[in-house]
Amino acid sequence: MSEQEHLSTCLCDLFRLLWSLLVPCIYLSLAFTAVLFLLITGVRTWFHMKRKTRKAQDSQLTVAFFHPYCNAGGGGERVLWCALRTLQNRYQNVSFVVYTGDQGVTPEQILDGARRHFNIRLPRAVKFVFLKHRQLVDAKLYPYFTLLGQSLGSMFLGWEALTKFVPDLFIDSMGYAFTLPVFRYLAGCHVVSYVHYPTISTDMLSVIRERNPSFNNAEYISSNPVLSIIKLIYYCVFALFYGLSGSCSDVIMVNSTWTLDHILALWHAPLRTSVVYPPCDVQAFLKVPLTEDSEVKKDKKCHSIVSVGQFRPEKNHRLQIRAFKKLLDRMQTESADQEAVKLVLIGGCRHEDDENRVLMLRGLCQELGVANSVEFKLNISFEELKKEITDATIGLHTMWNEHFGIGVVECMAAGTIILAHKSGGPKSDIVVHYDGGPTGFLADDEDSYADTIEKILSLTPAARMEIRQRARSSVTRFSDQEFENSFLAAMADLMATLGQLG
């Protein structure tokens, strides 16, 4: 046998071997696909029957909001309650459900919390479906691969929600995009998403790619090229599936221009995506008359710098405390009265992790020797919040790439001069020039924050008043009324379609 014939025979034998291995794989794949198809069809039929049974008892169209932390008291919760109030006022013959994981509280207590924290009262009753497995979306359950763990956990939590109640329209109002395909493809629901902050963003990919340490990129990973490559691959694959999950939404609403850019890059659904600024209770603050600083300070011993935000790591309260320490050191060096300024940290604590974070921040204050000039106010009422903000000279915000910044808007509406982080929503949407002048200030590190606070305090009362008045005039675009108009406009076509389907 010639060498060419021998080679041909070997290739044929190799082909037969590969084919003999491939054929069973093909059959197994077809069998798996068929079983999966039958399983999904069976599940869809089951949920369809559950919906049909519900409608036989109550023919009303039902809209369900997925918000596992609806009693938390943050900006995302204000969006939930305003969205509910808006839809209830507009659609009288629609019933509403909230999926929540808040165990140990009654519906009345939850609604009372919305009234106390946000001054919001719903026009009629809403049904609460209490979920038992909210811990599945808790970050502390996943010390590694946190994004993946929480996302898979949200799918199981979504499954629990579905088994308890099957709605006609599902709205994810908290950012769990992986629940969207569960409700759409397994239950045949229409789905809507309001995105406060992308679970993963192109900025996060850049942080990993450039190996920069941050709160979500530990130094031991950023300093190791192999681990950085592995994490980058993980993030890229996760971003792909995140985009696929989000893109199944019938309507996509985002809370800022910054969020819009990232969602368009990941979800690729521009025709279904619109910016709906979150509702900020500016009217409550605008009712408070502006007073010259010189008059306000007659009865006060010091300037107040107030920070409003939940005690989460990304809010970067450590930066606020360290910048404040630098400010006090400079004032002391300049022979100024060190008690002429105080820092007030206001925020909500959702659980034990947040409470422990506050303890660590108190410890940092002790360590830096500023404890006597820093106050912590936790889970305070709306009235107390309003008083603290309106009494303050400066409103402080330090989160990098904050998706929007309701606290920033509230400070501006109250006539408090805002100093926010030079990134995200505050930079692109809020602290921008208006009527030919600045509405506040931006900074990005300890020195620039300390410098800018010093600059604001050195302004004359008249100069500060000009900025305060301009800022106040600019925030009407973030009012409850503007949110209601934009939200209803985004939902109009879908609600009309659902009304026709009946």
C-alpha cells in the first residue's frame, strides 16, 4: 500500500470514529432539547391555567412589581411607591401586587413606612405576596462570584414569586434582570424593567481590564494578571447573559443618561428604552423659603455638611470622613474654629451588614479624631430628613458612578449647596449649568473634596444664594409630576395592548 493510500485509510478511519462519537451526541442533544421543550411547554401550560383560574375569580388585569426590599426606605423604594400611585390613579380597573421578601411586617406597616419615609399614600389597596427566600439575592451569601450568585438566586426567587401568584404584567422595579425571562418565557407574562443601576457596566469591565482596585475589584485580584484575566472573562460572559435577559423586556425605563448609555450598550433595545428620571419629592423642599446664610447662622454655632444615602459600600462614606478630616486639619492650621463645621451622615440601614458598616465608620471617626464633629442619623423620618437638609450649608455625595442621585436633587431643592462626585448621574444630568451658571460643585478625591468645601464656605452669603436659587430652579424636571408623565408615556402602548387582550 502506498503512503498516500495509507493516509487516506487513516483519515477514513478517523472520520468513522468521530462520526460514531458524534451520532450519540446528536441524539442526546435532540432528546435533551425535546425534553426541555416539553418541560417548558408543560410549565407554561400550568402557569396559564393558574392565570385562567385567577381571572375566573377576578377578571381584572393584574400588574405585579418585583421589589424584594420594598420596606428598605431608599431611593429605589420611592420609585416603586410613586409608580404604584401613578398607575393606580390612571388605571382604575387594574389590580396591583408587590412581591416582597420583607418577613415579619404587615402590609399596613409597609404602607405606613412609605408614608413616613416618602410622604406617599396609595389611593387604594395593594396586595403583598411575601417571599420566603429573599436571602438568595443577599450578596453576603456569595463571597465569590457574587454577581452570578445573586442573579441565579433572583431567578429562583422569581420562580417562588410565580408559584404564589401569576400576573398579567410583571415589572422589575429593583434591577433583577434575570427574573425577566422567567416571567416572560415560563409564564407568558408581559415584562417591564425600571433600571436604577446596571448589574454590570462597561465601566466595571474597564476597571477589571485596567486592573484598578475598587470596592468590587479586590486588590489581590487587580494585582494578579492571571486572576484579572479570569475575572474579565467571567464579567464578559456575565454581561452577555445580562444583556440577553434584559433585552426580553417589552418596555425598558432607565433613571439617567449615564444608565441609558450602559443599558443601550448591553441590552441593544433602543426603540424600547427611554429615560424616566426618578421621582424626587422636590415640592416638599421647595416649600421651605430660602433664607440668607447670614440670617440662618445667627442662631447656629456651625455650618452643617449633610450626606444622604444608604450605608452601602459603594456610597463611599469613608471618603467623606477622610475629606472632612483634611478640612478640619486645614481649618485648624489656619487658626479657624474647628467647631465651625460638622458632618452629618444620614442613611438607612437595611440589615446587619449595614449596621456593622456604620460601626466601622464610627471607628474610623474615632481613629481620625473627628468623632465629636460627626453625627450619624439612621432610618430617620421624612420630616427630620427635611429639617437636616434645609438647615445644612452643604450637601455631600461621594459615590463613584452614582446611577442618579435622589439625595443630590433633594439637597438642591432644599437650597443646600451640593458637592457631588464628578461621575455618573450627578455629572451628566443633575449638577449641570442652568440659566448660564453653576448649580453646584463636583469633586473626585479627598483633596478635591476638602478644597471645594473650603471654597464653598469662603463664598459670600450672596454668592451662595445665587447658586442655591439657580439649583432650585433646575430641579423641577425631577419632580413627582414629571416622573408620572414620563412613566405613563412609557407604559401607555403596553397598557393599551393589555387592556385589549383583557
